[in-house]
Amino acid sequence: MFDRLESVAQRYEEINNKLMDPAVVSDNEQYKNLMKEYKNLTPIVEKYREYAAAKADFEEAKALIDAGGMDKEFHEIVQMQYDENKQKLEVIGQELQVLLLPKDPNDEKNVIVEIRGGAGGEEAALFANSLLRMYSMYAESKGWKTEILNANETELGGYKEVSFSIDGEGAYSRLKFESGVHRVQRVPETETSGRIHTSTVTVAVLPEVEDVEIDINPTDLQIDTYRAGGAGGQHVNKTESAIRITHLPTGIVVECQDERSQYKNKDKAMKILRSKIYEGEMAKQNEKIASERKLQVGTGDRSERIRTYNFPQGRVTDHRIGLTLYRIEQILNGDLDEIVDALITFDQAEKLQSAGE
């Protein structure tokens, strides 16, 4: 590990010197790539320097203790320095192991989130709206920007399906474990007898990709236009501005009718399509790795039930890591960090275990 850390530190200094070279500064593409690498290496190098300082203090204290000849008061001070830095080395060593884990290349990307009502009809559609609100409020708390890409509303204000983008640094790294089936247990507003219903909503979190990352042949696309529909007369478009794109090789179909402009709807639909094709390719690459892992936070499989929101008990349970929190209202108001942090920590521990085998 320490040989690798030395290499990282050397590369860090090398990039630092290049970033002061006028020839590099004037080359926008090279400068941007080096800055990105520099930013990624910075936390590792800073933690490594922290480790080196603690190690120097630890070895100094150890040498004094081994030499002996100290009075009682000074010995206590040195012993405290020895103990504190020994513990610090263990903690920082573990943090360095996590920092050296292979990075998910998509972690810094923006995301496209798809929410679809599943079992439960109108109640599922209403909960889809609740999840849209939850993710939107979470994004707002992080300073991220959200934009609706496509929405199919119901009469009661729910969504049969809704797609939206979240633009912000590290959005995918924080939200990638949200893919799967979200289950809700509550008494619907439309229920007169007070019975608790169970409904499901499917969430898919896709990394947003650029044109250059996914090469789509225009001849592989079937593009259809139609009149946008909606929950009420005011939503119905009298012109054929809605777009449906079918990617013939994969059979992926995307629709967009949120904008009045056919051009804007096509642009948004292509954004979703690129991410879906990329997700399919990524899933194939990860299939072998995922099958070899003993523990799994989640493969992103949309059929996997990942979380239950139980309103009568005020409980939210993430089934993958056995985490239960009794503060459903705060969570649905966008306070997701405790769940997200727990999922990330679990995934890191799993990767560390795999790396050690």
C-alpha cells in the first residue's frame, strides 16, 4: 500500500508542476484533465501526509521510551504521545485503504432518475410523487439543480412515471444505491375503511452521459411524434410535440412530452436514451464482478426490493443493510444523508473485504 502511496504522491507533485507550466495552462483540454486528476489525488495525498506526521511523532515517542531515563512526569507525556499516535496510525491507515479503493468512473457524473408507479395503482402513483419530492429536496439541500425531463401525471396528482435530471458534483456517488423497488405501507387517502395498503414504486438512477461516450447510429433510431396527453384538459397539447424514440438494436423505448417544443422533447429523450444504453453496457461489464462478490449493497436491479416506508410506525427500513430509522417524515422531506452514508460505508467495507481475499 505504501509503495502505491509514494507513487501517488510523486504523481501529485508532477501534476502540480505541470499546472504551473504556461504551455499546459493554455491547452484547455490538457489543463482540465490534469485539474481533475489533481483534485482526485488531493484527499489521498493529504491523508498520506497526515499519516507520515503521525508516524514521525509515534517513532519519536517510541525511541524516547526505549531509551528510558525520563522522570515520571515527562514519561507520562511521552507515553500519551505514543498511545495517541499509535491509535491515529490505525485510523488513518484504514482511511487510506478506503481512499485507495478503485473509483467508480461515474461517481462525479450528473444523474437521470426515473420513478415509476408499480403495484398499487393510484396509491403507487401518489407515492411516486412523494419520492420525486424527496429526491428534489435532497438535491436542493446539496445545492444541486433538478429538471423534469418527462412526466405522466394522474388525476389525483400522482405520477405513473416521471424522469428528471439532477446536476451537481458527486450526484451519482450519493444516489447510485437508490435503484430498486421502494415499498410503501400506509392508509391511502381514498381508503374509507382505514385498511393499510402496500404499494410499490420502482426507481432507476442512471449516470448522465455525453454524446462522445455513447455512439448512437441515427439509422438505429425509430422516432415517432404524437400529441402530448395528461391528467386534464389544460395539459393536452394540440400539436404533435411529444417524442417517442425506439433504439432498434436494444429495443429501448423512451418518451418525452414535457416541453411544448418537439425539438426540446427530442433533446431530452436522447439524453435519457444515451444513459439507458450506457447503463445496459455497464450492467454487462459489472455482471461478472457482482456475481463474485459475497455481499452486495445492490446491483441496481430494478426488481430488487430495497426499502420500505411504513407510515403507521413512522419507520423506514433499508433491507440491504438492515438499517431501520424511525423518522419517516424527515426522510421524505429530503433528509437522506444517514441512509446514503450507511450504504456507502457498507459498500466500502465490502470492497475492502474483497480486496483482502
